[in-house]
Amino acid sequence: MPSAFPENADLITRDLFPGVIANVCAGEHLTLSRVHFEPHGVVEWHSHPHEQVGVMVSGKARFEIGDEVRILSSGDIYRIPGGILHKVSAIDGPAIAFDVFFPARPEYLVPQT
């Protein structure tokens, strides 16, 4: 069984998009990712069947979720239903967000080569 207290070295690192990297930890039923945006990093339009909720930790980002658009900063929370198109763009510098996915995203747990 994995440690109840994973170290950064235990996390899977995923290059999601150019300028956007995630550190991933998962349980049996959900996935947590710490997403690092370089200045002007963009998560391009996409959708997935997983429900996603998250919180901005630092920086600012423009969230486009379905037909809603909002600029979020530290402490702001978002939710993205499964199957909804969405896009996120860092604004004015680096940003960090935490995402939680349900159900778990097993493809995030396979190290990239």
C-alpha cells in the first residue's frame, strides 16, 4: 500500500500542455493534481467524463467553462461537470491550482516517457 503521506518525489509528473505541468496523487476513487502554469501557460479546450473541482492556490487564471468565463485568483473555487468543454489560461505570471477528479483518472498515473 502506498504511503499515507506521499513526498513530492512519490508523485507522478505529467506535462499536460506546453507550459502546464501537473503533480498527481490518487486514491482508489479520485485523483488530485497540483497544476503549475508557467506565465501564459494554457490548458487548451478539452473535455473528459470526470467531474472536476478545484481551487486556485496562487496567481491568476482565466477559466472558460462551457459558456461561462471568469478570472480566478488565490482561494477561488471552480467546478467542471463531466463532458463540459473547458479551457484555462494563466494571466500575468505563473499560477498554481489544485484539481480533484472523480472518478480517478488512471491515465494520469502512468509515467510519461
